[in-house]
Amino acid sequence: MKRGYLIYAVNTLDIDYIRSAYALALSIKKFMPLESISLVTNNEIDAKYKKMFDNIIDIPWDNNDMSLYKVNDRWKLYHCTPYDETIVFDADMLVTRDITFWWKYLEKFDLFFPSDAYDYRGNLITDRYYRKAFDSNNLPNLYSTVYYFKKNDKIHNFFNWVEIINNNWELFYGKFIVENYPIHPSMDINVSLACKILDLEDIITQKNSIIKFVHMKPHLQSWQSVSENWVDDCMVTLDKNCNLKINNFYQYNLFHYVEEKFLSNKILKTLEIGVDHG
């Protein structure tokens, strides 16, 4: 298959990421009904959810990932995608418009990670609250929340390095992350380290690209007072056409909501109605 969207979703003790992946697939189908969507997981899938995915793929060489953020299996997505060109999404996201124009932009790359993120008002995020390890250790500022790759030998080698770093993260972090050493492995850091080792930053990312996503971590919203759950402090509306507003700001970019509480039963039902009437 030439191209498609790949979603990695593995439930934790606290969060049902399969439900999130289903909501993301609904949003993709609402705006891009002809696009192919594949789910990668080791969880059982409810029959209601299965119908939204063109492929459901078992995690290969599954080692029952016990990491806090389920990082250890993410390097495998390169090896299990059914597509020649793949856009990977974190499960806790929503598509808010047709983004098929991304493919034309991305086809000039073999591999692409965004290096910018935006707040819900559409402003470029400059706060470095969550990125201290990147700044103090001169790492490329890459996000793995959404990324693109082609299948070829060069990119195979990149993900081989991501695998090596992932499987030996304490060793690599000890060598390359002298300050602000993370206590858990991070896919963002792993891909950024692979990028630094292979000296690829100039060819796998661009500032101010069209690949834009809203990052709803609370310390990134320029609020004077920050609570741990942004959903409690914001007005969230989603209409039957799947137009999303946060505090009356329409969301036009890929929306990384982060907090599971955002995906209420009401939001999920509205997404289902939107697809049924799309």
C-alpha cells in the first residue's frame, strides 16, 4: 500500500489508549474518508472499534512493554507499517481538518519530524518547561507525536539506531544527557539522539513547516496559573461537523490533547455522529 496513517496504542493501567485511537480514527475518517488507517497494538479490540481501521497489526517481537509511557516498542513501527509512506500519530490526538495536502509536502523527505509545536490559540510555543534536557544537552528539538517516513535502507538504519538507543537508554542518556537526566525513556529523546549521532537534523526537519500540531500540556499555554489538568480550566466544544473549539478558539491544526479526561463520552459520541453524517 502506498501511503497511510499508523496509530500506536497500548493501554496502560490508567489510560485506555485504544479508545483514544478509535476517536482519532473517527476524526481522520470524518475529514479524509478515503485515507487508510492502521492500528498497532497488543490489546484486544472491541468490535465497534475494529471497523474504523483498515489494518490491525500485532506489535512484532512483543516484549510486553512495561515502561511508564509505553516507549519500548515504538521503534518497531518502521518494521510493521503496511505502507511505503507512513504518517505516525500518537493515539491521544484528533484531526481537525483535511490534511491530505501534507503528503505533497512530505514526499520530498525520507524522514520528517516536526520541531515546532503550537498552543491552542495558534501561537508558536517557546516555553521550554518540558524540554530542559534538549536545551542543556544541545539535542535537536524533535517531536515524535507525529512524524513521517518512507521505507528505504537509509531510514531503516535510522530506526536501527533508535532501537539501539531504546534498548540501552540508560547508557546513551548517561553519555549524551549530562544535565536534566530523564528518569524514564522518552521517544522524543531517542529519535533526537539518533538524529544527532547520524547528523541528520538539517534533512529531517524544518522550522515553520506545514506539519503543525497543538500541544496541550498545561505549562505550554502561557497561563498565569497552571493546573495539572487543563480540561478543568477550559471551555471545550465540538459540534456535529467535528469543529473543535477551546475557549472559543477554533482548532485548525492536529490536536494533541494529552489528558484522557478531554475524551469524554459526549466528545466521542459527537465524533461518531460526525462520521455517520459525513
